[in-house]
Amino acid sequence: MPSSSSIDLDPSQGYRGGLEIPGWELFYRGKVRDLYRRPGDDEHMLMVATDRLSAFDVVMNETVPERGKVLTHITEYWLREVEDWMPAARITTDPAQVPDLPEEFHAPLRGRATWTRVAERVNVEVVLRARLAGSGWREYERTGALWDVPLPPGLKNSSPLPEVVVTPTTKAEKDEPIPWAEAVAIIGDPAAAERVRELALRLFAQAAERAERAGVVLADTKFEFGRLDGELVLIDEVLTPDSSRYWPAEAIVEGEEPPSYDKEIVRAYLRGLTDWNRQPPPPPIPAEVIERTRRRYLEICRILTGGGPD
């Protein structure tokens, strides 16, 4: 891992993460985020969005420069958009305001660090779908429904749904769709579950309307909630191209897969390989594919927020 003496990072190379912060514990490394604990503090954590790239559950050797900053910037944009009615666990994205974070780490982590309270996680991921796509389209092809939600016949890939559909999943190593009744049981209280559903639908409606004004369709997204002092709060990333499917409105043709503002460029390249079994080690990704993906992330960031990451 890089040490505190080697934190002059080249942004053109992307940030893989793993910085050693003296006295802090790097207690979790996900596919994209590194999580740190401040000494003696179990009520807060520092989330750092790296530029690591995963596809088909395999972390690639290459990074997508600025990707972590895009995810942090878009999340912060949306949290500020809804903060008058939907609280969040995050406290700040300014490294200079993180208690006891050594000053030499402020610049390297600027734009990709989030200081947040540790909430009691609601162990249900709330997935909302306005269009048939991805696993939802495959499920509809197979059963004519979205798991426990019946749908009219004759819909196609990318077809709009009669209304926004909530299809919750478990929070596990590999999330699995569950009926809403099972989600209610996991949440533990019907009234609390209904509140989660209401908040998720309201968030989706506001984001979809904002995206539509910018010429983009929000096809689906997922939200994660937690509880702080008994109050529901948003946790993790919100309405990013990693947690949401955004399509350019003018490019949607029902029955076809629209281009999306995410890492689909990388997935499409990998699907074209005949000598990789989607298991580690990953194959090399050409620089041109990485650069096209980087530009795609920056494009949706500008479309949604009106600007780019710090």
C-alpha cells in the first residue's frame, strides 16, 4: 500500500486506493470504496471512492481516472437536492473537515472522501424500475412479471412500465430479488417498510423529473437506507451511474438495448472476448476503452449536476 510519504498521486493514472493513514484503520476494501475508522471512534467512518473498476464481479487491473470523484460528486449533488426532506448519514465531503485526518491527505482525498455517521443499515436494497432493462427484462422474458409484480403482456426491452415498480433485494454478497412481503419482514415493521417505500418513490420521482429536463431517462436505480436515532437516512451512493441506469432519451428504441452512461463500454468489450471465463485474473482492458468509459462518466456528471468533480 502507498504510505504517507508517497501520496503525490498522478490523477491521469487513476486512484486504486489503499492509502495508509497513520493511526487510522482501513477496515474494508470493496470493489470501489475503501472504508477507514478514526482512532477510538466507532460512530463515524471515512468512505473513499477509488477509481477501481469491476465487471462481472471481477475487479480489473485498470482504473477509470476520476470515476470515484464522479460518484462522490453526483451523490453529494443529489443529497443536497433533497436534504430539506430526506436526511443522510454523510456529514461532509471536505477532507479538511474530517477530524484528525492528517493535512497531507486532504489534497489526495479531495473529491472522493465522505465523512459519515455509522447508521444501522436497513438490510433491504430498494430497487425501483421505470423501464424494463437488465435483470428485470430477463425476468419478464422468463415469467411475464417482475418477480411478484405482474405486468401486461407484449412489453419489450427498454419499454416503459405502467408505473414505477419497487423490486427489493437482499443485502448480501450477491443481492437476490425478494417479494415486498419478505422485505417488510426483514425491515421488521409494516409502517417503517411503507415509509421506506414512500421515500424511495419520492426520491425516484424527483430524480427522474430532473433527468428528463436534461434529456436523460432514469430507467432504474437503487437506494440504501439506515437509521440514526430512529430516523431513516440515506446511506451509500445515491443516483450515480453505478447505482442507476441512465439513458439518453433520444437514443431509446423499444426492443433494443439503449446506450447507457456507465461502464457498459467495458462490459461490452469483455463480452466480446472468447478467452476469458469471467473469473480472476481479469484480462487487460485497452486504453481506448478506458478513456471512452471515463468520458461517459464525466458526461453524465455534467448532464445531471451542471458541472464536474473537484
